[in-house]
Amino acid sequence: MYEMSIDGAGQEERVRYALMSGLCCSQAIAKLCLEDLGKENDELVAAMKAFCDGMGEGKICGAIAAAVAMLYVSDDPVDDPVRMQRDLMDWFYDRFGGLDCEELVHDDPLRKIEFCPGCVIETYFKLRDDFLGI
């Protein structure tokens, strides 16, 4: 069973609040990362809805899709974003056992409720702390 291990309860609450406010996984990660970078881009956050629920088809998880996209929005570009993208996706696969929503939640609404918030929180922290350094 999936176990979440996160430090920084205040930051975790930011993620939970974003999700409870109606943002999907990809939108929450984009909004919070933009805030952390001192940016605001409502159009980008709205566009991230395209990645919700694995692009609506159970495909690539919106949390990892948004996290990868955020590698490219910093004013201080990350070194070798293609390598970092690969590393981030490898981490996600190793941590959660897949990249597609279908693999992760098996089209089970209860599993989605149990799994997705923790997945979003861990992905956001991984991106923020280990890849963007913010």
C-alpha cells in the first residue's frame, strides 16, 4: 500500500487547499509552483486542466505532466531540462509504480480519492525541493 512521507505541514496544507478549492492535480502543481517562483499565470493554470485524469483518458498522470512542464517556467532555467525531465519521470515511476492514471488508480474512484492527494503532494515537494530548488 502507498505510504506518504512528507515534511513541512504548512506546505502540505497549501497543496490540500488547492485540491479542495477545485483545482485538479496538474492545476494545483502549476499554481503552487508559479506562486513559489513569484509568478502568476491564470491562463497556464487553466490550460493545465487538459492534463487532469490522465488527459481525461487515464493516460499520463496530470501530476507528473504538470511537474515536467514546470521545469521550463523558471526565470533561472534548470540545467539540462531534458535530463531532469527524465530523472523526474523515473522518480515518479519508481515511487508510484507507473506513469498512467490507469496504472495508478485502476479506474477505481475510491482508490483515486485515497491515492491522488498524496501523489500530488509528494510530486510537488519532489519538484520544488529536488529539481527547482525553491
